[in-house]
Amino acid sequence: MSRSSRKSMHKIDWRCYARKAAGSMEQYMTRSLRVVLLAALMAAPLWGAAAQPQNYPTRAIIIVVPFAPGGLTDVPVRVLAAMMQERLGHSIVIESKPVGSGVVGGTYAVRAAPDGYTLFANSVADAQNLHYLPVPYNAVDDFAMIGMIVEGPPLVLIIDAKLPYKSLAELIADARANPKKLSFGTSGPATSPAIALSQLNSLGHTEIVGVPYRGSGEAARNVAAGGIDGAFAFYAQAKPLADDGKVRALAVATPERIATWADVPTMQELGFPNFDYRGFVGLAAPAKTPAPIVVFLNKELNAVVQSQPFRERMEALGMTVPADNTPEKLADYMRNETVRQGALAKLSGHQPLAPQR
């Protein structure tokens, strides 16, 4: 065989070898990729399981509500608890601590073991308290936020229907002429009804006396019973009493009128600017509660609050359910609300305290 023929054969042999090697490498890479993908698929359930709390819950969960039964905070929490315990298969117990504008309940909850078995129903009062009371904890940093339950409803200025005032102007005129003659119920010194009354007194140059009750619902019922002259009550508490003719609504304490009560003017329309009082109810746990428990509770909370039965119950109370509902969103909301409440405290003539850090 000639030298040129041998060279040609060697070239052909190398090309065949290259093709065979490439095919073998492709088969190897395919087998390797299959192994990697199979391993990933097998591990995926383990990753999902790791995001779930271990052995939680195994017993009853307590939700501390820092206001009286039947109030703005209490009712949504009770509805949530009843629906969540059906999902979890364990009891959820409401523990009411309606003292000290919510600070007593908050203090109790923040000192509980961070194990997911003691939760706290927080609200706008927690942002307000920081500016008015010596609160022994930080309402944001000392809690692990879980998520918001509901937003709203707005405050409404109501008076005993037997009183002669047909408008806010008439009430203000008499209150100016007779200092400390009139009394309004509140739900504590640093709650929305109390702050709204303080702002009214400051802007209206009146001295309407605040009478603290365990909750805004209790205050509204005492207006209807004639025990006090009026109150800033939440829509869900005020509307039924007004429909029954027991109280008269003089103004809404938000920038816009209420669609289902359109004949009631706003405080701003009547010459009292910067009145924007609407509540919210959230769910939190003591700080250092394990992240998997917080994630799990947020998931369960959202499953309930986004359900049609829960939405319908809340809409009847003038409340709405948040769409994008994460622990981070609630924490941001609380921080922003703390700043806003500081401005309201100054507006009402109060010298705000420095919030705890």
C-alpha cells in the first residue's frame, strides 16, 4: 500500500473516531442530564416540605385581642379563627384583654413564647399608641407580621338621636358656648375615636369631654342608650344604630363620603380638614417566631380571607380584604401608619412621644 493511501486511511479513521466520540459524549451528557433532572425532581418535595413547620400545630392556638368583644378588632378575628380552625383541625381560642388602649394585650403577646401558639390581633391603635403612651415594646420590630385580615371601616361622628342637633355646626356652637357640657365615648386615650375627638376639639375650639370605654362598639351602644352624647364610631357599629333611629350621623371622618351612606357629609366638607380615620386588623406573632410558621400562617390566613364567605361577612361590616397580603406588606403598612399617626398627633395639639426603638 502506498504512503498516500495510508495517509488517506488515517484521515478517514480519525473522522470516524471523532464521530463515534461525539456520539458517546452526547449519550453521556444525555444520561448525566437525566440523572440531574431526576435528582432535582426527587428533591423538590423535600424542598417544599422544608418550607412547612415541623409538627405545627399540635394544640390550640391563642389569638390575643386587645379590645372588647363585639368591636372592630374582635369581630373579624373571631370569624377568621372559626374558619381557620376548621382548616387546621385544632382549636383557635380568642383571649380578650380590653385594657389600656391595646397596650396590655400587646405586652402580653410580645412576651409570649415565639412558637406560633400565641398570636396578636394588631390594629391602627398599635401605631397610634407609640405617640401617646409609654409602650414597653415596638409595634413593628418586636413582632413577626403574618398578614392583614381586613381594612376599614371609616369612623362616623354619631350623637344620641334625642339630642336637638341636626348638624355638626349646631353641635359645635353649643359645645363652644358650654365648655365640657357634652361627652363623647372613646375606646381609650390613644385610639382612633379618641384622637378624632382631640382633633375636633383642637380645630373646633371646643372642650367635649372624652369618656373611655373598653371598645368603640361599647361606646356606640352607650350613645344609643343615652349614657353619653356622642362618639366617633366605626361604620359597622354606627349604621345599624342609625337605621334603628337610635343615633344620628352628623359626619364621616374620611375624605370621601360612604357610598352606602351618601347623605352623610365628610368632616372636610364641613370645614374640618385632614380627617382620615379608618381602621385595619392584622395578625402578628412574637418576634423570633420561626419563619416556616409565619409562612404557614400567612398561607392559611390568605386562604380564609380570600374566600367568598369571609369576604361577604366583612363587606356587610363595611370592611374590605387586602389583595396582596404578605408579612412584608403589613410591616411596611405599620411603619407608614406610625409616621402618619405622629403627624395626626401634632395636628390634634398633642405633643407626641418618641416611639420605642
